[in-house]
Amino acid sequence: MKKLIAVFAVLLIGHIAFGQEETLTTGPNIKFTEKVHQFGVITQGDTVEHTFIFENIGTEPLKILGARGSCGCTVPKYSREPIAPGAKGEVFVRFRSAGKRGKQNKTVTLTTNALNAKQVVLSIRGTVELPKSNGQ
């Protein structure tokens, strides 16, 4: 009998906890299909572009309030119109490798009105190699 009461108590607590979680999901909420893009190996001077896709999984319009790259070589463009609940948006990132060498991990930090992520960090990673000389 004590085991049955203990199991019931655990189930009741779990139900209450999940019920409270549901009330927190009202408002705008953001979900990305990926937050990291691996561009592999490129030659110094090449430009890499990638589009990150997100969805508003909340109940109110989602807004990206700003986006900033970790350096001038990483340029973001993003959906400036509010994203309706259930709709998708994009963050386009361009990485210019001129003057870069070796492993790269550049980021774009988004500021949003999402309840689940006021700031989101997206990464674009890979390796930049020096151009091969004509003699090789």
C-alpha cells in the first residue's frame, strides 16, 4: 500500500510540474533546426554563406530585435518582420575568410523577444587554409 501511495505521489507531482511548464509556453518561443554550421575546409579569401532556419513555437509573434557578428568578417541578415506562431524565419550568415587562417569559430548573437531564449548564439565553424602556390 505504501508503494502504491508513493507511486501516486510521484505521478501527481509530475503532472503538476508538467502542467506548470505548459503555462510557461505562452508567448513567443523560438526553436532552431540547427545552431551550428560546419563549413569544412576552405581556401583563404573564400566566402561561406549559410541560412539558419527557426520556427516560432509559441503563441504570440516572435521578433528578432537585433543580430551581431563576433567580428566584421561575419555578417548576419535576419527576418525583420514579426514571425507569427507556427511560422518560420531565417538568419542568413556570410563569413569572409580574407586574412583568416586555421580553425575558425565565428558566432552571431541574436536578441529576441522569445520567452525561452532572449539571446541565441549561432556558430559557423571550419578551417581556413592558405592558398596553394602555383609551384605545388
